[in-house]
Amino acid sequence: MVDLTDAVWRKSTRSGDNGGDCVEVADNLTGVVAVRDSKDPTGPVLTFTPTAWAGFVRTVETGH
């Protein structure tokens, strides 16, 4: 289990103005990037290695 106590959440720059359908990202933690649904801040959190997250972001940025 990843300790998210010190997570600093921010709205993803890829989240649009979708009436509250936003993804929040915490990338201030060592060795992990956490992602959650902004409408459910106490709900489930997905975690990724920084390398996996960077690959995902590159894929989104290139439109694949």
C-alpha cells in the first residue's frame, strides 16, 4: 500500500471543462504518481511508476 498522506493533488492539465469530470494527479511523491477522480477524493486511487506515467502522458500528447 502506498502512503498518500503527503500527496498534493492538482487537476490534470488534460482534464477539460467537462462539468466536473476531472482527473487529479499527485506527482510530488517519491517513486509514485497517484491518480484519482476529483468527484470522489476519498475513493480509489491508481498508482503508477514515474516512468509508466511519463509514457502514458507521451502517448496522450501524441494522440495515440
